[in-house]
Amino acid sequence: MDRNRNLEPKPYVLVDIPQQSPRRAGIVTHDRFDSQRLTGQMELSFIVVSRYLFVGSGDYEIDLNIPLDRPVDRPDVWHTFYRRNGQICVPGSTIKGAIRAILEAISNSCVSQYERNRGIKSKEHQPCQFKDKESSLCPACRLFGTTGYRGRIHFSDFLPQGGLKVEIVKIGILWEPRRPDSGKRRFYEGKTFQPAKDSRPERGYQFLEAVKENTVFSGTLSFENVSKGELGLIFYAMGWKTNAEKVEIAFAPKIGGAKPRCFGSVRFDYPSTRLRLWGGDMNSLLVPMQIANGKMLSFLQSCLKECQKSNLLDLKSWEVLMKGLQVKDKPCPKGVY
């Protein structure tokens, strides 16, 4: 008898690690603004498109009004959402980590995060090692940094805009996959969360303080001495693409926790973005160039196209990830898998 016959489909997106070696190259230093490169800051916003978003604080809350002498039908203890100065927010480090993971996959970069006891199948994709200014790094490490080398891409904390709706959500306890393939990178599909039948505390379940669908967060992306192609690679990792002289939304990146329960899909919106660019001379440092509205979309498109011309984008990996991270009206597993 096949034990797996009645199991719900697992929401994995598995991206093959290419056989080709990562395109490692020399680093860009931070000692000055390079007039041939781009340094600036872009205003960004994203909207939660999955049913919930959860970014854990590492802490929890307890309902002190819960009676101890009888069963209850409401949450008793729950993991809390991250806060800064008492306000819910998504830390820049969370966004940076999520975008880096995608960028590593679509640019054939090294595998920077892996389980030490299982290793990496490809010897060529071992984490980059920075020793000095003559070191060569993969595209992701050149942009986001590695031990000893500060990155050139930085996300601020993202704060909620407008009304904020929070809910205590019951989900099945999460376990790590049993047999990860060391030759693949693993992501999670944008499927639809299936709620539990009630809010009663029970074994095998936990509660999370989550932000609800359609909540908008805003913040900034700062970049230093990047090429147009490198900036385009960041845009691809944020879920944008160019098509027929237009910029389009290709997929919804996933950030935060409970991704195996199909939390965390967000859409970065580009029409509202504004960009300030600094050059290598004193005048541009004092009065940065402003790009917005129609010019902003033209700039985004030129960066995306330059990324393709520069061969920074691994199209095969990009297409697999794009299909997997698109939001789907298909149920996410409720049970243990």
C-alpha cells in the first residue's frame, strides 16, 4: 500500500543548482562613489497578497484571562509579530534575506545557507570566501556581502501604511523536510492557506500573530556603486520583469515565517516608486537626481534589459521560480508533511 497516496501535495518549488560554476568576479570597493556606477535610494512599498504575513519577534504572549480549570475555545499562547518601538514592522534584514535567496537562485550564485551536516552537492557552489580586495565573489555575494565584505544593497525596515489588521491564527506545527536534495534550492509555492476548523488549543498546533491580506508596508532600498545590470538583477529578484516595452509583475516573493503554510507572499509595486541618484562629484552629492513617474518605469526597464545583456540572469532558474512563486488558488497542506 502506498502510504503517500492520500497526502496533500507539498508546496515545494525546487530549483536545480546549475552544473556551470558561478560567475565569480572581483569586488567593488566602498572608498568612493564611482561615477560609472549607480548609488541611490528608492522608495518602495509592498502589499500582502497571501492570506497572512508573519515575521516572528522570537517572543510570545499569554492570555492571562484563560481559565486553568476548564477547556477553552480561544488562543492561549501565541508567537508575536516583530515590533520596533512598539509598532509592527518588517525588518530590513528579513526582506534582504528573502530577496538574496531568490537572487542566488536566479543568478547561479553560491549557496550561502545550507545545513552543515548535509553539505552541498556541487563543489563549485560552496560559499564564497573573502580574503582581501583581490578576492572574487559570486553575483549575490558581490551585492549582498559575505563575511569580511560589506554588501552594496540595503533595505530599511518596512512600516505599515493605513489600516493594520492583525489576527491570531492557528496553524499546524512546522517540521523541516525529511530528505532535502543537496542539488536543489528549495522555495515554497504561493498557494492558499487552509484555516483550522476552530481556535481551540490542541496538540500539534500553534498560534501566530499575523498581519492580514492587503496590508501595505513601505520602506526604502539603498544601493551603492552598482551597475545597471546588477540593479536589474535585484528587480528580477523582487518579482519584476520586462515584456514588450513594459514592466510587469512576474511573481510574489515570500518573506517571513510559516512559508510552508503558505504565509508571506508579497507584491512589490513599482508605479509608486521614486528614486534619488548620487554621482561621483560634489554637486550630485548635494543635489541628487530625482527620477519618478514615467521616467521611473523607463529606468526600471533599462535596468532589467541590461541585466539580461550582462548575462547575470539564469533564465532557466528564473522561469522555474517565476512559475512556482506566482499566487495560485490551490490549497496549501494543513497537516504535517
